[in-house]
Amino acid sequence: MLFRRKRAPKIFSPVQRLLLRISVLLVPTLTLFSLFFGNFSLPRYSNQWELAPLTILLSSPYYFAANEEEIMRIAVRNRNSKEINVSLKISARNSALGFIGHDGSNLVFRGALQDQEQKEQVVKVFFPFDYGKGYANDTLGKEGMLVLLVSVDNQPDTQVAELPMGVAPIPAPRLLLNGSLTMLSGFSLWFIKEWWDVVKKELEKQG
């Protein structure tokens, strides 16, 4: 005589099962998207250069978001025992269109520094793109676009470094990252809530 196995009770409603299947697909997908967008949103570039009589410190996003105003920070210290006049420039090395500098110029710092004095400057960077006019091909995904130059006491500009920063290959990476993280958090919280409701019902049945 054959005995039929009893089917396990369905602890999830049809709607819950459908949403769980969707979550199983969406959560890993959103996690991968978040990692991808985060790769172009979170990394920063920082470096320090010793160029007698100066110490120069720069901190910047590694990837600039096209069509968004980004912020770079530069600090300059005079290690000389006398006052010096310093000017710093950041210039583009290729044909990518961009607005770089302070007060509408790529001259990002100019001024006198006393003995051991340090001054800081905030530099705004903006790289536009326009798909309709073809600017995107010259902007998105470009790296190693910038050069840092320095002049001391009105001497000719000297190249300090070629900067590795560039424009992210996708527009609005921070907005996309925030959106994917919001969706991921929402699905994760919903999954935890639904699972807890099921566990609670099972505990109530056993009690």
C-alpha cells in the first residue's frame, strides 16, 4: 500500500511567494549595481608633494561626475625662512571640455606665504557633457586629464604632477548609487519583516 507524503504547509501567501522570488533576484542585482556605482562615487585621490621650498597637499574625488560641480582642496606650506610668492595652476591635458579653477581661472592659488605659513584653497571643477552635441565622447570616462603646475617668486611654471583623476564613465553616479542603495535597503527590510511575520505565526501556532 502506497502512502502519500503530506505536503508541507504553505507558510507564505501567493503574493508573499511572488515578492520573495522577485527579492531573490533583485537583492543580488541591486548589490552589484551599488558596488558598480560606488566605484565611481566613493574613491578619493590624495597626495602630497615636497618641492623646495614648498609642501603641496591635494585632496579630490578620484572621479568627477559630469554636469556636477565637484570640489578639490589644496593646501600649500612655505618651508622657507623667508616670505615667498606662490601661484598654483591646474590645467587640462587633452581636449575634454571643462571648467577648472578658482574665481573663473585655472589659477587655483596665488599669494604670499610667510615662514612656515600654510594656506588652503577650495577649487571648483565642472565637466559638462551634452549627448546631442557629441561632447559626451570627449568627456565621459576620461582619466589622467589634469596637470598641477607651480610658480615661486614669478619664476616660470614647473610641473608638479600629472593628476590621475578623471570623469566618471556614467552620468550622475552618486544619484544612481543612492537610488540603488535605497531600493536595496527597502527590499532587505521588507524581506526581514515578512520573514519575521512568518516566524511569529509559527511560534504562535506552537504555543
